Amino acid sequence: MVYQITEMQDQGGDQYLGVVPGSFAGPTGIDYFIRAVDNWGLSGFYGSAANPVHVDTCPHEPGPLVRVPPDTCVYPGEPNCIPVYLDGLPPWEVTSVQMVLLYDELVIQATQATTANSIAEAWGEPTYSVSPGEILIDMGGTPALDATGVLVWVCFDAVGEVGETSLLEFEDDSVSLGGSNVWAQGGIVRVCPRGIAVDLDIKPQSCPNPLNTSGGAPPVARFGGEDLDGDIIDPPASELGESVLPVAILGANHFEASTIDPNSVRLEGVSPLRWNLEDVAAPVESDDTCECTTAGPDGYDDFALKFSKREVLTALEAQAPFVDREVRVLTITGMTWDGTPIVGHDCVVIIHNNYFETDPLRGYGLRENYPNPFNPQTDISFTLSERARVTLIVYNVAGKKVKTLIAGEMEAGTYTVRWNGTDQVGNRVASGIYLCRMEVGGSSQTMKMVLMK
């Protein structure tokens, strides 16, 4: 049996996440605990206290995932139904599903579950049982599931105060498809004020929306007017200036951006530096908060704002420590001139410790690709301290070579190569996680890239 590494923890408590292309061999005398997924998508822990762990990658794609949205608003005084999605079909037949969802009963309370307008609608309504802080769902029937999408809707009452949040997560090993446990991913539910739901676009015409935590003023001056995200440095009141985060509340045929009171607007509690009316972007035609678009002006004036990036990062870090490549949902609030509340949400991808320095022992350094996640293309940069033979290859998570970007002798210097999301013969590859591996001499360095469509 071969395994794909999904989580690794050594005896000192340090954790390692990700997939290793090829193999991993740890030093002797250290106890590694490997959480892995096997050929059937089932997980377990493996390791040896006396010998190094050697794990080969799986020659197949990861198993199915059951998940809820990463961030969802619920509103007091009305029913709120949250979708539970199935991403990926397992290799076995699925005619039954069981799960247990956990939540903070002081913030939200489950009321029912339904398969209406879902991939399991033909099974009829599920059986469910609600107890304080949890809902157990048991469903099944025929025909077997043959598609992905919304598996079941779970409805909640918002009982907490506006602004309160609850984790919505799956009980360990409670999610079963056809009698076999599968991976599950929870999210956050927040109690939101009922008002006008507006379309928020963070970094208009950017998709996805990377937010680099190293975006303070001192490290960006040498980049000639942009910070590590490519965001504009505001006209310098000092020698260095200040990075700003551009945001737009989008106008539409049902909402005029000119009705917004600019003095009321807050992004995660932060006031804007300045604002103006300008047609900068078009809304995303999706109910998914994290969907994004590079579409430009659409004929409607938008409320374009500039926020201090430093202040926004400070507000976000106060909520929770940053984790590299995590998705954060940012909320903007405000009022129209007549006092009607407005609220909007958009996602950013946190880029933490974005750049690697050149390793003097190896003589080279591979930088984080930008943007990451990306669509449809990304730039990969690296530095050589001396002439060397270099290979730069993209693999999928199964360890299969996707495309060779560089193979040959190169002089010392800094280089950037662009990958446009295609394989060796020019075919577009699927969304997912890819690995970029750089080899120089007998050493190598690997980083993870995420293609989102």
C-alpha cells in the first residue's frame, strides 16, 4: 500500500502539512506520526519510533471531501439554510450518507435538514436529530450518487448577537459515504445585520485576491511603487509611503453606489483613507462568497475606496494568527444616506512569509509563486548565486510530471518563469494543487501552487 502525506507531526510537536512528491525519509531516532490517505481515500496514522518514515506518493487523485462554506452569514428572525457540499465522488457506490455537525448553540441553533434541490433529492427527505450544539443527519436511497454539488441543506436560527460567530464543523470520523469515512471541512457562521446585501470586490479585477502579511511600508520601497502584493503605495507622505488596499462596493441596476454614506463605511472595523465614485468592476454572478472575477467596468458607478493595508492586517491578526494560504472572509459594513444598513463580503488568500531567501549552502533560492492561488497563470521566481544546471518542473499531487518549465545550464542571477496552467502539450489542466520542484545539482526545493478556476 502507498500513501499520500496530508499531515505530519514529529515528537516535538511541529506539524507539517502538504503533499510530498517522490518520497520522504526522516532522520533516525525521531518518531514521526503521519496522517495519510490511502488508495481508497481512507485516513490513518502511521510511523515508527526507531526508524525513519518512508512514504511514497499515491498514483491517484485525493479522495472525496464533504464541506460547508468557509464563511456564512445568518440573519436573526428568518430561516437560514447552509449547504453541505460533496466535492469528488469515491470509487465505491454511495447510497447512504451520515454526518454529525457541531456548532455553538448560543450563536446558532439547527432546526432541520433537507435534500430539496440537492444531488440527493431523489432519496427523499433525510432523518435528522437535533440536540444542544449538534445535528445528526442520516440519509440514503437510490439511485447511487453520480454527481457532485450540494449534498444536503442544514437550516439554522440565528440566536446570538449581531457580530457573534460560531464554528460549524464535523464531528471527528462522523462523515460516512456508503459506509466509509471520508474527509470533511468545516467553516465559520456569523450573525449579520439584515440590510442591503452589497457586492464587495477586494482588489478589483484581481482573481484570486492575495493579501501579503509582509505588506508594510519598509520592505516595499525597493519594488518601485508597489508592495509584495502589487498593491499601490499611496502618494508618499514620507519617504516610504504607505501601502493601500483597494476595495469597491459595486453598483448595479438594483443598487446605486452614490447612496452610500462614506463616513459610515468600515472594512473589518477600519475606516477608509479616501473614496470616490468610479466604474471599476462587474459583480460575480455566483452566490459563493469566495468566487472572484477579473471583469472590468460594467456601466454602473462603483464606490471605490482605499484602506490602509497595515490597519486592515492589524485588525485581521487581532482576530486570529495568520496561517499561510488560509482563506479569510472580510466584511464591509456601512449605511446609506437614509440610514439603511449595508453589508458585503469578499475573500482574500493570506500569503504569510511569502519569499524565501537564497540558501548560501545550496547556492539558490526558490521564491513563492505570485499570485497564489492563481488563475489562469502565475509567475515563479528563483535566484542562483553561481552558474548551475537547473530543472524546474510542475507535478500534480500524485507525483506525475505535468510540465517541464526549465532544464539546462543557467548563469548566476534572478529569473522569473511564467506557468500558464497547461501541460507539456498545451492542454489546460484541472483546478487543484500543483507542486513546483526546483533541482540544482544534488539539492531540491519544492513549493505548493493552487490553481483556482
